[in-house]
Amino acid sequence: MPARECLTLPFERDLDQRDDRVGERKAEQAEQRAEQDLRAQHQRGRKVDRAYVDELIELVGLKDFASAKPAQLSGGMRQRVAFLRALATERELLCLDEPAAGLNPRESLDLNTLLLSIRKDLGTALLLIEHDMGVVMDISDRVVVLDYGKKIGDGTPSEVRNNQAVIDAYLGVAHD
């Protein structure tokens, strides 16, 4: 028996199991919404191109998991399913609200690679709202920085990185 389980009270174990069921239900609902999105596109006269969907599955790194249900995937993989759903709509602009939230450093690097691929391979513009400055600086052509709703920086990542107001508010030190 793992040490964590030995130290877990039965009540906590019940909560963990309930959380697992809630997570599974949410994943199933997301899968149903994805199917509805594709059906709606088809009903609007847009034929779903299976080759394009396969290309997206490979692009987002889900090729080995294509037949899995979202509930069987890790949180990071579920995030990739969300990207897949958004990309399948063939939008010109993808708006992302804190996509790096909860990711470890390795996952953040993988996210950067994925976002750069989306821009390069699909020509999709990205609007990113993110607090992880590493992600922002690595993938952005232009950065606008807000501090309590007030714009304090606007420019290339290099310009913003050296903007004293941004340094004071977010970065803490100048990076040369």
C-alpha cells in the first residue's frame, strides 16, 4: 500500500474518489461537446475532413492516444484535447487564457513547442493571456502587459523585458 494511502483518512479517500468521478464526468461532457461541435459544422454544410483531424491529432501530440477517452488521459493530455477541439473549428485566431497554469517546467516547454507549431504549421494567430513570463517571452512576437488593468508595456519581448515598469511589476530584475 503506498505511503500516501496509509496516511489518508477514509473521508479523504471518499473525496478523492468523488473528485475522480467529477473529473470523468467533465471529460465525458467535453468529449460530447467536441462531437456536437463537429456535428454542428457538418450541419452548417462544412464537411469534416478526417485527414485534417488526423493531422491535428498528430500536431497536438495525441496520436498514441487517439482512441482513448478524455477521462483516461492526464490533465496535460486533456489540455491537448481542448487544443484539438479549438483547432478543429479552423479559426484564424485562437484565444488562450492561462494555458500554462498548473504545468510543470517540462510541460511548459512542450506547450511552447505546441503553440509555435500551431502558429507556423496552421497559420493560426494566438492571443495569449498568461502569467508565465517564460511562455510569453518564448512564443510572442508582440507583448502587451497590463498591471491592474492599466497598460504598462507594449512591444517586442525584448522591449518589454527591458521596460522598467514591467520589471517592477512582474519580472523583478532586468534580463540582458
